[in-house]
Amino acid sequence: MPSHSDVQSTQSRRLRLDAGTQALVATDSLRPSLSLLPAAAYQQLLIVSPRTPATIERLVREAGGDVSTVGHLPLSATEHDYEGPMWTTESIDPSDLTGLSMQYNRALRALEDGHGWVLFDDFNTLLLYTGAERVVRFLGHVTQRTREAGVRSAITVVRDAMDDQTYASLQRAVDTEIDLR
């Protein structure tokens, strides 16, 4: 599936993806990925991340985003006590791909076709809790659903923290790869 995607080089590196494009974004560190998103992404954004809801809220505010238009699926084996203005769910154990898929599908329905964004911040987290084969199948499922919804997604991975075979399998589940190492 041909798609247009690239990284704009201005003062900072921002992703630019066509509606429905699923991108695997290779990075060299575990820094928060929110800085890669264009300003328009914060109008309808779902973030799947191991970071706490309070941290995500702070990062969204620092990026100039409106937290009332951002949803967060927190990946953590421990519960959080977040009571802020951002929509979030109870913590989802990173080894529970079925539970994550159910919450993801529910949250995806809230994003507008052609305008929404999904950010998988530090996708490597799932590989720490679950076998690569299951994680690759999960990614194939969620990218298909996201593509069908006309929503853009950026799946960030620390490239050097995984083997070549796993990375190649993840690449097959997306439309494009962007290497920011």
C-alpha cells in the first residue's frame, strides 16, 4: 500500500503521515515520543504508553496540547490513581494483549476518520512481557483496525534493543518505516 510519510525538518523533527498510514518509527533512546508529533495530532490523539497518566498529561501540556482531546492507555502491571482531565483507562498489564486490544478498539472508535492519531510510545515494552510472535500478531491486528479507521499511527521502537528478525516482522505490519536514529 503506497503511502506518503516523512519527517519534516524545521526547528524540530515532526512526523507527517497521510490519513490511515501506519508507521514504524525507529529511535535510539527511550525518550518520550510526543515531541515527534505535529501540533494537529493533539486535536485527536490516543497514546498507548508505559508512562503514567500524570506524566503523559505533563508531556502533552509541555508540547502545547489540549489534554481534553487526548486519551491514554497506560501499560503497567501496577494501578495508577490519576484523576485529571485526560481520558484514561485502568492500567493494562503489558502481558495482556487481549485486554489491550479490547481497550484499544474501544478508544479507536472515539477518533475521527482521517483526523485522529495514535502514538504507541515505547512499543518495546510489549516485547519485554510477551513473546515476539504474539506481539507481531497484535501489531498486525491493531494496524489493520487503525488503517481501516483512517487514523494515522506512529509505533515507536528502540531499534537497537531488538533483534533483526523481530524488527523485520514488525516492519511487515506497517505501511512505512521512519528511522530517526
